[in-house]
Amino acid sequence: MALRLGLLAFGGIMGTALLLRYTIVPDEEKMLKSLSPEVRAEYERNKDQRRRSHDAVMKQIVDSSKSDRPIWDTSDKK
């Protein structure tokens, strides 16, 4: 009985969380529409730079994952 009640409570909490997430958190398009034209233009100008920065970090993470060195070892020695 307690297991069923726990599962029911868990399902209710997760359902409520998903409902709130999809109703409260705006998607990227809604966020951009709500911005002022100046801020939106700056966002679009910097989009490529942010993408390049993100790609560089992801490449570094992938390269680090292929290495046997610890993640905190940032030296150039291999």
C-alpha cells in the first residue's frame, strides 16, 4: 500500500513539474519576440560567436574524454 501511495505521489509531483515547465518556461522564439529590437539585434550578431565558443568547449571536452589524464590536468603534456 505504501509503495502504491509513494508511486502515486511521485507521479503527481512529476506530472505537476512537467505541466509547470511547459506552461511557465518560454521557448527561445517567445523569448526573442519579447526582447526589444536593439537587444534582439545584438543577440543575433553574437549568435555565431557564441556557437563557435560552444563548439570549441565541446571539442576540448571530447579531446579530454579521449585522454587518460584527469580532467583537472590542463597542462599541454600528453
